[in-house]
Amino acid sequence: MPQQPLTDRVQAVREVTSLFRVERFVYLAIIVVCLLVLIVLVVMAAQRGEMRTAEIVPMFGSGGVISVMTGRLLHMWNRAVDLLEQPANPDGGG
């Protein structure tokens, strides 16, 4: 019977993702477009010599704008996995 709670959680994730399908695609499309524009602008500025290392590192570093934007692309996936990983009985009982 341990499969049943997992099946319920998988069904819940499917329902939530289908409910917010349009919003999810719009959100992802906006993030992808912004990310591509930002990367193109940074590369163009670097090629022209308008940006030095001091300006490029905050864009691509671990806390940089591009890193944060790519992290947001995975946010919905992380939430879905969190829902699946929840214990079957939150009270700790069998």
C-alpha cells in the first residue's frame, strides 16, 4: 500500500501543473526571452570592449543576474519534486 500515497501525490502534481499550464508557459517564455536578451547584450558589450571583468562577473557569477534567472526557470520543477518527496504521513506514523 505504500504506492498509493505516491500515486496521489503524482496525481496532485499533474492537476496543479495542468491548472497553471498557461501561466507557466507565459512565465517561462518571458524568462527565456529576457535571459537570451541579457546574454546577447552582455556578449555584445564584452566584444566591443565596453565591459571589463568587473562588470561581467556579477552577470554570470553564482549570485549574478543570469544565474538567478536560470534558477527561476527551475522553480516550478523544484516545487513539484518537493510535493512528491513529502512523507506519506506527516504525523510520523506508519
